[in-house]
Amino acid sequence: MVQAARGLVPVMADCTQGNHPHKELMQRFGVRGFPTVLFLDPAGNKVEELGSRDPAGVRGQIERVVQQHSRPTVSDSSIADGLALAREQKKLLAVAFMDPQSQESAALLELVMSPQMEAIRGRFHWIRRPFAGERNRPTDEAKEHGARKAPTLVLLDPWAEGDAQELKKVTTFRSLKRDLEKVLEDAQKRGHPPAADAPPPAPPADDSD
């Protein structure tokens, strides 16, 4: 539950006191009883009201609200951390090897954050890594992932191992949305990301008899 709520900022308003100062908030959001848990988007608009008190239902609603309404970000975390977070979020990982001085890199970031990419963007965890290091040469990390210029977008499957982990390398971005949709389709044929409600794998059969 704590992991699921990491994308939320909790705020408690005590509305049980006489002449409480939150009467306007209650009227604004239609609060009629206590406790009431509301989800607001970054602009302060009501998104949903918590509909379940069952732990699994609460967690599922939190994860869905965070995924649909959190501000889009591209973090500077390591690829290892990005893979771990992508697995937690049940998403694929998009690694953008970028040059901060490059107009093309800035254009890629702007495209990724654009409204037209909103739905597909949320299916990936996004990180950016430096393409060049000392003497403006590609970093060892960029070389390892086959990035030969900036920007290069490398799409990874956090549940795969070795060479199978790389799903696609993208260096031209005119059809980025279509490329991402195709990568998702191919990954889903492998069963990745796993369904949020998928049962755990069955234990191996006991053949001792």
C-alpha cells in the first residue's frame, strides 16, 4: 500500500469541529459524511472519491488514479533503478539517451510530454541518460545499449533477461506513437507487463509420491 501511494500527497482536513474552517471545501467537493477520501489532480480538481475500504480495492484505485492523473515526468535515475520502478508500476521502460545541448533532444522531450502522447506515455516509465561523457564521446552505457547518436530512445522489457530485454531502438521520431504502440503489442504477446490482478505462479507439483 505504501508503494502504491508514493505518487500521492496526503492532506487531512478535520471537518468535525464546530465552526470548522473547511466548510467551503465540503461544499465545493460535495462531502456529506466522514471519513471521506478524495483524489484531486495536480490542478486541485476532484478526480474520484475512494470507493472501497477493502485493502486490495483501495490499492487498485490508488494505482489507477496515480497512473492516470500524475504529472508526466522523465527522471534522471539509473537504468537499474528505472527497471525496478517499471516493474513496480507494471510498465515498460523507455530510456532516452540525450544531449542537453541538442535541439533534437529537447524536441524529443517536448514530443513525449505533449498531450497527443498522454495515453501511450503512461504505459512506460521514462528516464533520460547522458549520451556523451568526457571529450564528448559516447558513454559506456550508451555504447552498451547501441546508442550511436543523441537522441536515441531504447525501449526495455523489465521482465526479460539478456538480449531479450531490448524491445526496440528508436532514432527517428515522426511515428513515435505508432512505434510505442507496436512495442506494447509485442510485449503483451509475451505477457508483459503482467496483469495487475494476475494470480501468483502455482508452486511446482510434488512428485515425491
